Amino acid sequence: MDAGALSRWATSIGPQTEGLVIAILASRPHPEQGFRTCLGILRLFRDIDRNRAEAVSARAVEIGGLNCKSIASLIANHKAARHSTEPTAIVDHANLRGPDYFH
């Protein structure tokens, strides 16, 4: 198996997964050193649906988790689905002091 075959296989899952495979291969001194990692990750993705695999791939690249253990942890703990890059809205509540309280 070569880098092109791994990339095509990852592309069949989605663009985030392809990005993950490319990041793994680029992070190693020799791309061949990342082949087993990529094969392990793609094997893990066989057990989950494509949307979840894409979310896990995006989160893994974001946090730098470019190994099987990190990917397996993201899958097992459903961390990718809960992560949101958008800030949460501040709720207006009577018990919140606000910025004027601290001046």
C-alpha cells in the first residue's frame, strides 16, 4: 500500500479524513512510518458512520491527535460530537453580577 492508496481510501470516507491521513503522513520523517497508523485509523472508522468519522477526523487534526490511541479515545468518548468552536451565549440572569460590579 502506498500514500496514494491511503489517500484515496480516506477520500472515500470524506475530506476531513483525507486531511487527517495527509497530516499523519506529513508529521512523520518518512511517510512510510505513518502507513500503519493510517491503516489502524481507517480500520477504526469501519465501525462508525461517515459523519462521525469526519467529525472525529476534524477534531483529531485540530488537537494534534495524530495516532490511533487519540482517535480511539475520541470515538469511545464521543468527544468530537460535543466540541463546538462557537462561543456559548451569556445568559441574562438575576444572579449574574455583570462588569459594573467589579469597578
